[in-house]
Amino acid sequence: MIDLGDRYLILKSDPVTFTAQELGWYAVHVNANDIAVMGARPRWFQTTLIAPPGTDDGTVRRILRDVHIAAKGLGIAITGGHTEISPAVRQPIIAGDMQGTVAHDRLITSGGARPGDVILLTKWAAIEGTSILAREFPAVARRLLGERGQRRAARFHHRPGISVVPEALLAARLGATALHDPTEGGVAAAVYELAVASSCRIELDLEQIPVHPITTRLCTHFRISPLGLIASGSLLAAVPPQRLRRLMARLARMQIAATPIGAVQAGHGVRARRAGKRVPFEWSERDALTQVL
């Protein structure tokens, strides 16, 4: 973050390594999410693409075309980049760098949650992870979900989508005190990170965390927790109770599902409950996807 005098310039960089499909599209969205959860509108993007020897021109063109399409959809300008062939990689790897601006009084971070706030989750857990599993293991997904179910799961990254830019900017504008986009480590890691960043305790109701039935079936088969699976597409927001109804109503008009899953309290860490009873809270820095891929 750079203070420009009348506003902040927010800078963020993030690579895409979990999938080799739609790399350019992913790179734009995950970096745009990181900018939006600070209340800033993503504006400029650069990308570094490294591909292994033998990569054909069509592959490179397709990746860069996806960068263009995703950026255009979000109103982001491509301002530079770099592409090279290197034996250091076994599949194409892309790293993006995104910038955006926000007024001083509109800046928001993951460290602003306060006791009394409600924790809201948009859409549902493990959207990105579900899509990756269905595309990387199509035969397994077809067996579990049927042909139509596999195709639907494989498109989760497009519908409901991994972008949280619209809801993040709305939540920031309507008074959210903290925002965080779950990625590696899933919703569980993101809740813990939010609690640590805000120096507070989050009382989490595990039964309220929405998980799509398709996600549940895939995760049950692979013996992984949906709450620990990469979760781009969901937004965690800490919202003062008096602002909650208006925010949820606006999200509903945008056809974005939102569910209260917990509350912020004085203290530290995360305290989970299920069916009203205290249960251990489990999270990991290591994404559940790494147990499968």
C-alpha cells in the first residue's frame, strides 16, 4: 500500500499453481479479489507467464486471451507483462500483479473486526476447489455426480464464480469492518486468519456454513474437508449488526447468497460449535487439495 496523498494505491500479487486450465482467467480474478477486499477498485494488471519447453503458440495465446477477457469484464487495464519459456517449470505457471486505488476513509482490511460484529459468508464453501476436483478428475466426478453434475461442478469457477469483487466493494461501501477472501486452506483457514488479524475471537457455527451438495459428495469421496478446500468465490465479512439487514438485502438483489455463520467476541482464535455444543476447530495452512493432486 502506497499513500498517494489523497488516496492509497493498493498493490497485490498472487500466482496460480493449483490448475493448468484457464490460467489467465484465474490470475486476473484472484488478484482482483485481493484488491477489492481492501475496499479498492481493481484498475491495472500485469502478468508474468512462464511455460515449459515444447509449449505451442496456441497455448500461450489462449492464456493471454483469457487474461484479456477476464480483465475486460472487470474494467481492468492490462498495463504490461512478461512471457518466457523455461525448463524450470513442468506446466505453464502464471503470476499476476494487480493495482487499485481507494480513498483514505474507505480503506478496509482483514484486521478491523470488532466484538459484536456478525460474520457473513457469501455463496458457499470450496467453490474453486469443487471446480478443480471436477475438472482434474472428470471420470470420478461423472461416477459420483452423473454427466450433468460433473459439467456443472466443473463450471463452479464461472457459476457462481470465483470473483468477489462486486460483493466486496458493496460490503465495504455499506460499513463492513473487515473483509477477507478465503483461498488456500479454505473457509476454515480464512476464519482463523480473520480472527488473528483482528485480535479477536470468532464464535463459529459450523452447521451454518453453507456447503453445496455437489461439494459434499466430492469431498466425501476424496476424504477431505470442504472447509479446508481452496475457496475463492466466497467472501468473509465482519458486519456491525445494525448494518447487516441492509447489506443482505442488497446482496439478495444482486442474486448473491449470504449466510451469517458466526460472531466476533473479545478474546483470541476461533471457538466452534455444532448443534449448540463446543467442538474442536480444525484448520490448516496446507490446502486439502494438496492431499488429492
